Amino acid sequence: MEECDGKSTPIREFYRGTNVFITGCTGFMGKVLVEKLLRSCPHIAKLFLMLRSKKGKDWQTRLDETFQDVIFDRLKKEVPDFEQKITIVSGDCQAEQLGLSSSDRRLIIEEVDIVFHVAATVRFDEKLNISFNTNAKATEDILDLAHEMKKLKALILVSTAYSNCHLPDIEEKLYTYPYTYNNMKAIVNSGNDKILDAVTKILLEDWPNIYTFTKAIAEDLMREKGIGLPVGIFRPAIGVGTYKEPIPGWIDNFNGPTAAVVAALVGMLRTFYADVSKKANIIPVDMSINALIASAWDIANRPRPQSGDDIRVYNYVSVLQNRVYWSDLIKAMSAIRETAPSIKTVWYPYGWTVSNRFLHLFITATMHFLPAAIVDGILFLTGKKPKFVKLYKKAYLFNESLAHFGLREWNFTNNNVLELHNKLDEDDKSIFYFDFKDVDWNKFLMNFTIGARVHLIKDDLSTVPQAKTKLRRLYIADLILKIILVSLLFWILYSMYH
């Protein structure tokens, strides 16, 4: 792809000399955002990255580990001194006022021009207080900070396309809910864990999980506290691997359908609860980040909202202009099984994507839990720790959590995204590409599947020849096992009636 190196473009000029504050910089989207800004906006001044200590690692260790990711290799070659443009502020979305020191808070207020609030907990089964504090309360802290900032040009809240998935039609606007942000804040601050667990079941009557619900509550807060600020809400669909940049197929997490792809690739998953005729609202993460970067430029050039209804919302979805279906992902996975199988495959990969719940449960019981129980029994008898039933229980719960999105479709609008793209000049359209009309889905899905193989299960493509040999052996073993099981079934039936 032509990067238009050295050319001045409207978006590049917008970021020239600016200081950008980013939360969630070590997350999936955050890494791609940091890399893209530093590489494609050469005259950006500073990135203020909010980091916290985690799992016994201080922020410096976490930052060093983040930059060891292969996604930053191209940046290191093209912009070797990029770390000079990075300033770390110690903060935590769970803490009051983001846990910022008075000096860091003053630094942000005085120096920052653009804010990308990307940090979130995306766990579907997170505790209510943790999800609320990270996804909603931290947004309040960001907005409080924004009202004091002296140079603020744009503040973008990264939400999700499914924040309003309790509705059949999702437009690029803010909605109202039975529970406001202030209602939820009072509930979270007043209850103990048992009370909050009980309350969560009531709150999630319409929403499928706590993640989408707390993102909706964060949007409700934006309606109230975003007035008068240069704010926008960016709602990406289901983010998966990169399409082009900085390398095709990069991914670093098992969220969304990625876990199913990996489990199927190694022969662990036999049933995926989805409807193959439904559109898959998946988006390449690099394209999503390009649209996010462009949205800040757009917000800075728009009048500041005078009411909640004026706040600009961008539904970045793939189900309108150039559609891809779950069946397309299944085809890509099948193709990879033949052309680039993994050496880490534990059994011959095959399975079914089913939308019938009874059939899904039947396959789960017979092809997941029954074999897992047998293997665990053998492990127990040989003095080893059983693990497969527990593993498949997690897989079952994961399958159930994704089913809401694999079995349904929503009617989205994305006129604001289309209008934004039409505003870009040709160079910006190339550098910050995010138009789905140009996406070759077959190519992307193949790269995504291979990327999951290489980057998640750490299986380099050099192992393909050995993996193909192993796959042939597993096929024979699987065939023999099926013959034995069918013969056993016929013998049992014969014994019962004779």
C-alpha cells in the first residue's frame, strides 16, 4: 500500500504538533492506534500514554513488553527514535480521578490537544462494579478532565457497535435507557458483591452481557457531560486481525470469534453456535483505527454540541457496503486446515456450525464433554491432573456468550462514517484507509486465520510440512475411532434386541 510518505495531507496537518492522550494503550486497539499515529503522522508532538502497574509489573516493564510485540517492528525501522515522542502518565481506570498525580493531571490539562479514551474491560462476565468503573466511571473522570483542558480539539470515546443491541435498529445517535449513569453509580456504590450480582441479572434483562450494558451507560453519560466539548463516540463492530498494517493478519487476543477459530484449528472445537446465513459484523482492527483517527479530525472541525442530540456518533460496521458472512469465515478455516494446518493440532479438525440449539447441545455433549470425560478419567487413573472437562466447560460458556451475535442481525446505519470518508482527500483515503468497498474478504479471512495460528498459538509457518504429515495421521486415527464407535453402537443395539 502506498503510504504517501512525505506528503502533507489534511489529517496529517491536523496532528502536526499535537499532544495526544491515550488510555488503553496496551490493549488490542490501543497498540494499533499508538503504532499508526507514530508511523503515519510524522510531525505529531507527543503521545501521553496512561499506564498502570499490573500483575506485579510496573508500568515501565509493561511498556517495554508492549513494544516487543511484532506489531511495532515496522515502526522501529521507519521511526527508530519513536520512543522520544512518548510520555507515560501513571493512571488506573478503576481509581478515583483515574489515579493521576496532581502533576500529571496538570500536564494533561495544560498540554493535551486530543484524547482517545480506548480503555475498557471487554469481559462479558465481568463483575458489575469492575465493568462499571472501567467502562463508565472512567469516562466521567475523562470528561471532568476535558472540561479543564485548555487546548482540547477532540475527545473520542471508543464504545461498541453493540452498546444498543437490545434494539433491532441501531442508528448513529445517542439513546436513552431505563437506567441513567447516575442511577448506576448509586447502585454500584451502595451494594455489596451479593447484592450487585443479584442486581446484575435484573439490569441485563435486555442486554446480553455486562460489557455492552456498561458501554451504553458510558454513552448516556456523554449525553449529559459532553455538551460544550468537542466530543464524539466511535462504535466499532467486532474487531479482529489486521488487514494490511503494519503486517497482515496480526492479532494478540482470543476475544470474539478468534477463540473459536483457534479452537477449531487445533481440533478442539466441534460445534459453533451460529447461523452461517447471517452477516458477520467483523472489522479489521487497522481499518477501525484509521477511521478512529479520522473521526478526531472530523470532530475538531465541527461545531461543539449544544445538546446530547448534537454529539456525533460513528457506527463503524461492515454489514452494509461490503458484506461478509459467517459461512465465509468457515470456508477460510477449512481452506487453512488443508493448506497450512498447525503442528499443535491435537485431533483431526472438523465440526459443524449449527443454529439449532438442540443439535448444538447434542454435539456439545457427545463430541466435547463425553470424550473429555473419558480422557480425564484416563488422566486420573494414571495419576495425572484431569483438565479437559474444565476446558470444555469454558469453551461451552464462550460459545454461549457469542451465540447472541452469531445468531442475530441488526439494522445499522453508518451515514456519518460514509460522510467522513467522503470528506477525505485521496492521499488521506490511502494513508488512513477504512472504506469496506475495497476489502477483499477472502484474502482478509485467510490472513486472519493464519495470523491466529502464527501470533496466538505461536506456530510458525515453517512447520506446515510436518503439520500436514501429522494431519494425515490424525485423519486415519479419527477414522478408526469412528469405525470403532459405530461398531460398538451397533453391537449394543444388536445385544439389546437379540
